[in-house]
Amino acid sequence: MASGDALLVAEHLTKRYRDVTALDDVSFSIFDGITGILGENGAGKSTAIKIFLGLIRPTSGSATVLGQDAFESVAVRGRLGYMPEHDCLPGQVSAAEFLTHLAEASGLPPSAARTRAADTLRHAGLFEERYRAIGGYSTGMKQRVKLGQALVHDPAFVFLDEPTAGLDPVGREEMLDLVRKTHREFGISVLLSSHLMADVERTCDRIVVLQGGRLVESGEVGHFTKETETVFIEVDTNREALVAALQRRGVVVTAEGGGLTIEGADESVYDLVRDALVEAQAPLRRMAPRRAALTDLFERDGDRAPAGAGA
Amino acid sequence: MSGAPEPVIRVDGVSRWFGSVVAVSEVSFDVRPGITGLLGPNGAGKTSLLRMMTGLAATSSGTVTVFGEPVRDNPPLYGRLGVMSEHETVYGFMKGRDFVRMMGRLRGVSALEDAVDRAIDLVDLAAAQHRRMDTYSRGMRQRMRLAATLVHDPELLVLDEPLNGADPRQRVHFKRLLQQLAADGKTIVLSSHILEEVEELADTVLLIVNGKLAASGGFRAIRAALNQRPYHVRVVCDAPRRLAAAALGLPSVDAVHVDPDGAILVLSRNVLDLQIELPRLAQAGGIRLRRVEPLDDSLESVFGYLVER
Amino acid sequence: MSAPPAGAAEAGRGREGTVFDIGYQRYTGAREGRARARMAVFKDGLRIAMGLGRGPRAKILPWFFVAVLAFIALIMALVAGAAERLGGPGAAQEMNLPSHSDFYGIASMILFVFAALVGPELLCRDRREGVIHLYLVRPLTGADYVFSRWAAFLVVVSAAAWLPQLILFLGLSMGDPAPLDYLGQHWLDVPRFLLAGLAMAAYTTTLALLTASFTTRRAYAAVFLVGLFMITTPFTAGAAQEIGGTAGQWISMFNLTNIPVHVNDVIFGQVSEITEEAPARAFPPAVLVGWYLAWTLVPAAILGWRYRRGAP
């Protein structure tokens, strides 16, 4: 394989259509782990994913998957999994039959396909319902089938496109658990495309951000959700008493949202806060440094310059 | 919230059933100006409730009044309502502007072209308005549908999963738009599964579970009302084991876990008790508290707890 | 573990226990790549065409058509048998009763309708439901997919074309007072009808699937195909008669239902009852076969081209 642990490599990848450039000289590598690929609609994310899946030929540059050229190699797709965002499940077939069939379509012999399908359905959380026609499934169950067909042939790498779309909060948490499990327990690396920054923060180790067909950010999630020097405090009652107690101790405090913030906190301020809390009898709900969030990347207006080498 | 004597929407003892299936069961609440979040698991009855609130469906029992009048079969009232349902049905062959204009005309909007301009500007799609909608991305289609919902400047907006398919920048823009509209005195009812966004936007939340209203009001107040629930708090301090020992002395604390990295995780049965006692114990022991983070505090945790109950 | 006390063996075998790992296992078995993928799509195509594993309603159409064709063959066999009994040996031939060489002419419209109604199911549904995208990210090209489906439907239509002929053959041989003699004299009919049936099947399959590749709705493809055959047939036949001469012959060549039947005639060396009237029958065999090949291979190429890089 080309460079170290890189599972997917894009090098000067460009895709031009008649009147629009979907990808413009993009270079990045995706390593082992869960990587988020972010960007606005039209930024080039789906084009990049389709190129890695061998569905589109790049105009120039190269896309390598598991060491093979993405477009030329048909065989490498036996080691890739894809969970599309759009509807892609047959209504009249059962999940068990469908997964067995797709496992075979990925190259597994029939008996292995059957056992892999059964095991994968169990890991994806589908039990008795697996013998019923998919048309009758709820959204949550359908998403599990979609994930199952991406994993049934034990790929080395899976592409997940908006896996939590349409799921209610409980379903979303369960799906994100499955995504984490896919890497941490099953050992399969993931490229996750999502518009929900909270999903990305909770599951991804690294991110790649595209905008206008260019790479504008890449790096570890931790880098983008670093702590700031602002301390945020939240109390349920007696807030005014707390503010007074803090001011008496010489602490400068600002009210913000449901709580209070203290800028540029020095070590000693924590003890002052603690004492003020006791004095004001203010029930402490939360005290923590503010963190940057991935949404901050998108709250700035206007375009940003393309990144140099990834972080 | 607001000083208005009458609520914008009053739902009173409303139920809806289909044969033996009870979709909504004796729900009552008021909606006032500002942003109200309607939450609940899939299949909990939210869609039925929204349809009854907008007059699209009749109640099986109970009444829904909007702006003081019954909402069902009340065409003059619809001019003050803007409704955006979850599933997209737009005519792909239509240009965006034409779609918004058509909806405006259907509503009898006067000064049509200006209203269309304004609505399209609000959703920031002026650049794309002359293109066919089948060339739009999903997020753009949603925004154009929102423009069509806003074209007649309704006082009440009911939006079901309006952010489906929207990318992060569009989400930010949309949030600002809603906040602006709320500041202008409009009433917005927003149904969404993305709780962290509802937490940011909504002053009031309504949680529907199995057809019943499980919680309503300000999120923080709801959370504070759930005093007796299992509550995990992660504490970083400079004497973890001493603080852990002290915490175990509290009768409301069920367990303390010590992390390899030095943080301690306190599991308590009484939220308020722990909130008061933790600083006190730290002070008594001369321990510096650096971080106190509840793990069950998000709208999502509270939601999960209420749904499971 | 302590040593089990005496008598423990009788008490039970519960002294040892094993915990099995049923967590996720990596797959270390064979990966058969593209060949296996094509076979999977092919087998699935057979199932779709015959309605297997998809409930009783999916089976009605294909099995109904097979039944109708078999029935026709059975009737032909019985009538020929009756003629032999009543009129003596050779009576059937004298009376010029329809036989193997005529069957495909008679059955052509039925086979076309069968292909029109059942064929599109192999391609349309996958595109309409979006399943095609799950195939295309597997070790399978678009061309692999469509030609595996094509092969599956070819097998089914060939079976539908051959079965009645086999029934007819058996019927005729058993109806004959001297079955073994009949077999001895007429055994050449078998490879002939097998080849003619295959030609009929290839043509029908290709046109049905090509049409299906243009729409996601099975019904539209079916209506288009049936309409195409039912309209061009009388129209070209009538126009050919009217105009006559070489021009009329060429017009007759555009009678789509007859194209494979002419090949059938070439194989059997005699004009069938259906194509007796067609001016095109006058063309030399090379032209008729070449024309057939054009109408089969070119659509096949277009079909492959449409699927080459994804869902059309």
C-alpha cells in the first residue's frame, strides 16, 4: 500500500463537469479510524465519495482505495461497504434474504453468505423482523438493514452517508453506537458524511472539510473542539446571590444564556467560585471550560482559503 | 414568556383515534409567541397532533383553537398560518420563484412580487430563484418551501422537520432566521428530532410520548423538575479520592467511579442534593474543584429518560 | 479446578464449561469476486422472472404464459394424433397441420407479450427502489449486472420456448402408431427447434430489457412493447402487401414479430404458416439471418452501453 496506514488517498483529485467543477485539485488521506467528511451541499463531498466507490471517473488526479485505483479496480469493491442516504431497499424481500443475496454479490460463496447475513443482522440489532418483508419496517429498522448490507461481506472500509437521517433521538443514539461499534469492536474503518455536527463530534476521530470543491480543513476532531479559556458556570437557583458573592470576591462575571461566564480564568478563581457557591447556596449544575464546536467552522460567513497540508 | 392574555394556540383535551389505535390521548397545552419545540419518538403522535393543530385533521374529541377561533374548516384563519410538512412535494419543473409566487397567489397575497422578493430574501435564495427546483439540492428545496410558507407573512408558523437535508451553514442561517422571526413577535411551532438544535432555539418544549403529553414548559424548568432521577456527574478536582470518599458519605449518592485519568464519576439519586453538597464537601476538604459536568443534562438525556419512564 | 469427587461423573458432566465468542468475527473465507457476483445477480434474475420466493402473485404471470404455450402444444399434438388415427399414417402431414416449424410463428405474439410483461421486472424495480446503487458498489460493473440479468431472462424465455416444443415432440411421437419410427424420422426437429427457440428467446429478451432500461415503471415498458408489436405487425403487413415489389419486401422486414420467425424458417428449411404471406420471406437466408442479428446484437450493445457506468 502507498503511504503508511492510509486507506483512502486522494491526490490532486479533480472532477469537472460541463459547467461546474465539483472537485478542484483536492488531496487528502483517510486513515484507520472513524473520519467525518463535512461540507455544504454542493461542496464536493458526494462527488468525492462516488469517486472512491468507483462510480465516477476523475477528470484528473488519482483516487486510491486500499492501494488500488478506485475507478479501475472492480475487485477492490469487494472490500468496501456503502450505506447510501437515499432509499435503496426492496420492499418485497426480507432482510435475511436481501443480505444473503448482497453478500453473494460481494463475492462470498452461498453458504458463507447465509451465515454472514444472519450474524450481521444480529450485530445490527435486527431479530425476529428479519424474516419479514422490508417494506413493512420502520425507519430505524430500515437504517439497520442499510448498515447491515454495508457490513455483511466484512469490508475493510465503509462509507456511511447520513446514517441518522429520519431517526428519532433514541434511534439516532443507537445508530451512532453502531457506528462506533463498527470501528471499535468490528475493526472496520469508517468515512462518515453528515450534516449534524453533534453526530460527528460524538463518533469521529478525524475530519475532512470540503468547500466549493476544495479541501479547507482536516485534522483531529479534538483540535476543533478544544477548550477555551472561558469558564462557564450554570446554577439552577440563587443566581443573583452567586453573582453578588463572586463580585465580593473580586471575580468578574458575565451573564450568558442560562449561566455565567468568567473570562481568562486563572487557577485560583476555582476556589473563589467554590466558596461563592457555598455562601450563596446556589446548586451547581455545571462548571467547565467552554469548548469550541464543529459548528463554529460554519458559523463564519464567507469562503475560507484552502488548507495546506492537513493537520 | 409573553404578556398576551390569550394563547396563540389552545389545545384542550384533544384525542385522536383510528379504530382501536389511539394516536393522541387527552392532550392539553397552550402555545404562545416565540419558538416552541414539539418533540417525541417516531410514532408518538406528533404528526397527528400537528395536523389537528393546523386544521388539516379533525379531533376525535377535544378542541383546538388558534387565535381564539376553532381552527378546523375555518378558511379565513388559514391566511394567518404557515404550514410546512415533513415530506417534500414540489414540482421539479417549476422555477423557485414561480413556486413561491404560486403559493402567494393561492393565499391571496397583495403586492405579490414584493412579498415574493421578501420571502426569498429571508431564506437567502435570491441567486437561485430563477432556476428549476429539480436542480436544487435538498437543502435548497427545503428553503424554497420555507419561503413559500412565509410569503403571506403568517403570524403562526408550524414546521415539521424543516431542516431535513440542510447542511451546517444552512442550519446556522435557518436558526438565525427563526430567531429573527420570533423576535418580530411571530409564533413558531417546530417539530424536530435534532434535540441539540431544539435546545438552542426553543423557549418552550412539548414532549409527546405514546400519544400523551409527557412534559411541557421551559427545558431547564423541566429538567429541574426531574429531581429524582439517576444522575451522573463527572468531577475533576485535585484530590479525587478524598472527594470521592466524602461524596460516598451522602445518602443520595449510590456510587462513585474513579477514572484512570483522575476524574471521578458520581452517581446520585437526588440531583439537588448533589448540586448543593458537592461545593460544600470540596470546601470542607480544602479541595479545588475544576470541573463539574453532568452527563444526563442535555435535552437528549432528559428526553431519553422521559421516553423510557 | 479441584479434583472431582468420586461419583461426579454420574452426577453430570457440568464440571467443565466453555464460553464461546459470538462477537463480530472477521471473514477469512473465500472471496470469489466478480464471477460470484455475476452468478448471484443471475440466480436472482431467475427468481424474479419465475416469481420464486416472492409470494403467489408474482408467480401468476410467468407460469400462466408457460401454461398457455404448453397447452397450445398439447392441442397441436392431440389434433395431429387424432388425424393420424382417423386418416392413417402421414395424414397429419397431408393435411398440413401445424407442426414444429410453425410453432414459433404461432406462439411468437404470446412469447413477446410474456417478455413484455415479465422482462422489465428484472431491471425496472431495482432502479425504481434504488437497489441498483447497492449493486454498483460491489465487485460488479454495470455491464456485468445487466448481462447477468439478460442471461437469466434468456434462460427463462428459452425454457418457455422449448418446453412446448418438447411436449409437442413427445405428443407427436406417442400419438404416432409407431413411436420409435417417428423418433427415427423426425429427430432432427429437436436441434432445430432448440436453435430456433433460442433465437426467438434472444431477440425477445434483448428488446424487452432494452425497453425496460428506459423507464423505472414496469407497466410503461410493457405497454410500450406490446403496443409496438401489435401496431407494427398489421401495419407493416398491410403496407407491404399494398406497395409490393422490393420496397414491399423491405417494409415487411420491419414486421417486428416476424424477424425471428424468418430465422426459424431458415432453420427448418420451410416457410411457416405465419410467414407464408410475408413478402420478406423471399429474401435469401443470409439477409434474413443478418437482419435478425442486427436487431438482436445492436439492441444488446445499446443495453450494455446504457448500463456501463451506472443506473441509466
